[in-house]
Amino acid sequence: MLPSLWCETLPLSSLRSAKSRPSSCCPAHTQDMAQNAGTVTEPSEESQCPEERENHSERQIYLDYNATTPLAEEVVEAVTEALREAWGNPSSCYTAGCKAKQLIDTARANIARMLGGKPEDIIFTSGGTEANNMVFFSAVEYFSRADGKNRAVARSRPHIITSNVEHDSVALPLLHLQSTQRAEVTFVPVSTVTGRVEVDDVIAALRPNTCLVSIMLANNETGVIMPVCELSQRLASVSQDRASQGLPSILLHTDAAQALGKVEVDAEELGVNYLTIVGHKFYGPRIGALYIRDLGHLSPLLPILHGGGQERSFRPGTENTPMIAGLGKAAELVSLHCAAYESHMRSVRDYLEQRLKAVFGDRIRFNSRFPGTERLPNTCNVSLLRPSVLGREWLSQCCHLQASVGAACHSDRGDSPSPVLLSSGVPPEAARGAVRLSVGRETSRHDVDLIVRDLKQGAEKLGAKETREGNV
Ligand code: PLP
């Protein structure tokens, strides 16, 4: 049922462009597999189309969509059109400038629609890292300036609360603010049972000088979805009590980099003041945006860059029109097809986990399944327990699979286990062996069959090596 919705609603050009995607699949098979959703059938070589059999040996299957995604074909078209037709300075009032301004306005409206916000709530940035930094530096400066504060609070540094599994673009600016003594920061540990940051733990960490809470909407390694909506409701009632004591109200930020395009995100419903948008995680270009709820009234924002008056001076600099147009197109696709994207990814990811379980049994551990916790529909974090190998070693034995052992920005971590997995309660042995498989809009069940065979033969090679070396 869901996959047929997928087939009906998938833009035709997405199917046409399937061969150029990292995870190439036969469009006819996307349909075949859609009809099989929910059932685990034994895959066979015969079930492959001739084109797939032919290319089998050199076929690469990309399962690292949490690291980045390719551009949707419609996005390439929007960027190309803007490069050709909208090269003028958007601040100029002749035709080329007006065309550029019009594209930027359309993109802003599309991004707002994707989030259930208003166009004036959106400020374009270079990416997620900048959007996150903007929120923290702005909050610290605003808090230091704010008048009419309670005397004890006026003497203290701003306090920011976050979790201990955030992306580096959140954790590192906060550590920097802490080490330069411009802010106090509390890193609330996530529960090792649920993998989530618990609302009660955040509330317990509040101080009179707390000005901001920043909790990601979904984790990039485990896919765990954090209780941001519940948190905003609790913070709203806490802020009301604080107002009567002259304490600052608490602003809420969420980094939605991993959630957008995978699950429905409604910023108003979430009740956040700020939300980070990252284009290259949802088939858009490598720029981003920040959503600010009722900018200047409900949610303060101070620029971290100073220059021309673009983006109402909140983020000056001549606008990157082609990339903004592409981001707007990527957002439009999400608004139109998010439900179909989600159900397709969920069906393929669940099939992947069923096949892994059927082939490996208790020799593997799923690291992103936490009881009662929702997770992204595309993420499977898995470790090979026997033979006990590093995730990197397992991947290196695979001929077709392109995946990673965790966040791309930690690729220099060597063989040490992911702190996110350890913090989430994954045993060290399993964390060392973890591989993150994240499926995309066009990953098919045939891709999964090939990958599971690939992982199996990789594990066999490692098992034989272990036996030879007398480790068993
Ligand atoms: N936040 C999360 C959760 C991410 O996964 C990423 C990228 O990996 C970012 C923020 C930062 O995005 P960028 O590197 O594009 O600035």
C-alpha cells in the first residue's frame, strides 16, 4: 500500500534519473519491490533484471544518505536555470536582478511551507554549521545585553543546555563558548535505555541564568527522534513561572538536519524558536537556512556577520541565488512527497533489517533500536559481533557497499568507538564494530539483497582470517 503510493507520487524525473544516482536501481524493480513490501522473500540471482546481472560485479550501492544525498534532478534543473537566467544581483532593480530576487522569494516561501512557517521566518545561511553557530552566538550576546533582568541573573553568564549526542556543529561552538568563559553549558546525557534525551533531565538542568536549550530533532548515527515537542510544552510553562520572578524566558532550538525530508517536520507544532535546515541532507545543495519563529518578537536574533543589508542584515552578503533556488526546489519536493519518501525508506530499511537478521541471526546487534523510541525511517546502525571486528574492517571487505561507521565529520577518529553510541548505551564491543547503513529515496530491495550478500561474504572472509590466526 505505502510503496504503491510511492510509485504514484514519485516524480517521473526522479525515476528517469535513477541510473545516475549513487544507488542505481532498475525503475521497473522499484515497482516490483514495492509490491513485495512487508514480506521477506528469499532473494535470488534470477530475480535480477538482465541489466542488473550484467553490472552486478562492479555495482556500487550507496547507503550513506545520512552523510549526504545527491541532488534531485529537479534541483539540478532549478540551480542550472538560476545560474543561466538569474545571475543578476538580487538587490538590483533591473530584469536580471528582479529575476534573482523573485527566485529567492519563491525559495523562501517553499522552505517556509515545508516547515509550516512563514517566509519571513527564514534566513539563508551557508549551511547547518553556520545556522547552529548563529543561534548560540546570538543567544549569548542577546542575554548579555538584555535589560530589566533580575540582579542575580544580570551578574551571571548565560547558561545553555544541550545533549551529549549532538553534532559537532552544536557541541563544538558550545564548548568554545564555555572555554572562553562566555557561557555555561550543560551537556545532558541521553538515556542509555531509550537513546533519547529525557525531558525531565533537561528540566532538572535549568538554572536561573538558562537562556537557551538546543536539542537535535533526530540523531545522525542512531536515527533516534528526540522529544522536542514535549520539551517545548514543558519549557513554555516553566518560562511563564520564570517571568513572574524576572527570569529570562528559555528559547528552544532544534537542529533538524537529519529529520527534514525523512519525516514530517512542523516547526509551529514543535513549538521551537529556532530550527536548523541543511539542504544536502534532503537532495538539495550544500547551503542551509535558519527558521526563526516570529523573528524579533518571539525569538531574538543578532547577526554574527556584519556587512550589507541582505537577509534584513541578519545574514549579510550577496545572496547565493542558484543554491537558494535549488534549496527551495528541494523543499518543494519534500512538501509534495515527504509521506511517500518516508514510507518507501521505512519499508526498505525494515526489509534490510529483516534480511540481516535472517542471514546473521544473533551474530549481529542492532544499535539503533531502543524500546518505545521512534527513529528515522532510513537508519540502521548494526554491528557484527562474531567474528568480533571493527566496523571499518567489515566495510573494507565489501565489494559493493558504500557506507560509513558513523558521522562523516568524525572520519579522523580512527578505530575508537563512537561516543554517540557509547553514550546511548551501546556496549563498547558493539560500538567498535558499528556500521551505519542509511537508505535513500531510490534504494531498492534488490540493492538490499546485494548488500546483505556483500556483508555476509565480508564477514565470512573476516571469520576465515580469524580462524587462520587462531583467534576462535
Ligand atoms: N547537524 C547534523 C545533525 C548533521 O548531521 C550535520 C551534517 O552532517 C550538520 C548539522 C552540519 O551540516 P553542514 O556540515 O552541512 O554544515
